[in-house]
Amino acid sequence: MAYCSIEAARDAGCTGTDAEVAAWIEAAREAIERYTQQVFEPTDLVVVADVGADGLVILPRRVRQVTAVMPVLEADDGPSIPPTAYRVTSSAVLGQIDAVHLGWGGYDDLVVGAESYNGGWLGLWERWGAEQVKVLGSFGYDTPPLLVSQGNALLAAHLQAQAQPSDADAADDSSLQVDDEGNNVAIEDSSDGPSSGVVSPSSSTGSTQVDALLAGYLNRGPSLIGGV
């Protein structure tokens, strides 16, 4: 899902067919997510985060719903702890933060080590000694905020403009193949290695104007493991 419409990108200066404009919108969306380390639509993710003081786990994205929480152990992940053993808060509520608050309340006589006579979930957690948890759930904004949509449109036009070489640049660049009308018809990737699916943080979207629009959405939280 794009963060802006094709019409909005055209209004910002993007040109070409609908498919070409959509491709620049997608490239801009990826740059925005790398820069902000946020997602601005509902997205199923798996994240790993540190367990802080008093069982506070700060989550790296705006949380919508948590479906499972489990300790990260050396040998393997532990079993999911029940919802009664934690509570979830979201920055979607004014004054709250995106976090899981572990309380380890209750017990389960069907789970080895979490029985009532064994100290319940709290006793099991203490025996685990886990310093991190894996959280599965739905993250992101319900809909893209206005500034994000504006940034997506502006950045799509900016990236397209940056990718279009001047006549002098084209003459100097042997990697560009130009037809009789001056159109670039082929650009070959010189990289031999496979592309990485890891979304790494970026210090800029490539546009200082868009960076300024997105400043309020920057998130440099815990590590993202991947989408589900």
C-alpha cells in the first residue's frame, strides 16, 4: 500500500505513466521507512526487544495488537506467555508509549515450570533468566498521517528528478545506453551479490525538505526482525 496517491505524486512533480509514477512512490515509501524506522499502515511483524526495569519492554513500532510474547533463550524460544502475564500500551493513545509491560501474573498447570506450585509464570521467568522477548503482532498506523503522505509525494518527485541525468551526465556515463531520441533505454546493475532484505536505518530520505516533514516520526527503537 502506498502512502500517497498517483495524483498527489503528479501534483508534486512526478511524471510518466501510472506504472512509472507508482514505482517512484514505492521507492519513496521504502526510503521513508528506512529513515523513520516506522511503518505507516497496519503491518504484521516479529520484533525482539530488551526487557527493562520492572519488566518494561519498549517496542520499536506503533503497536496495534500483540498476539504472542515469548522469551528469547539461547537454545530456543520459550513458550508464549498468556495475555494475563502482560499488558500492552500504544502511542495511539495520547500519553502512552508503545510497550509490553510484563507482570508474569498467574500460572498454568499444563505448562512445565509454570505450575501454581512452582511459582507460576513469574517463577518460570526467573528460572529462564531471559533478557529479551520476541513479540508478534500488528504494528503501524491505521492510515498514513498527512505529513507522511505529503512527504511520500514530494520524495517520489525528488527521486525521479535525481535519477534523470542531464545531457552532459549521460554523455560521460558509459553505463547509460541512449537511443536516437535521447531516451535512456538500459541501466545495468554492476553488483554481483544478492540484494539484502534487511531494512537498515538511514540518516536521510535524500531530501532535506522531506526529512523536515518526517522529523516528528523518527523512531530509533529496538531491532526489527522481519515481516510475517
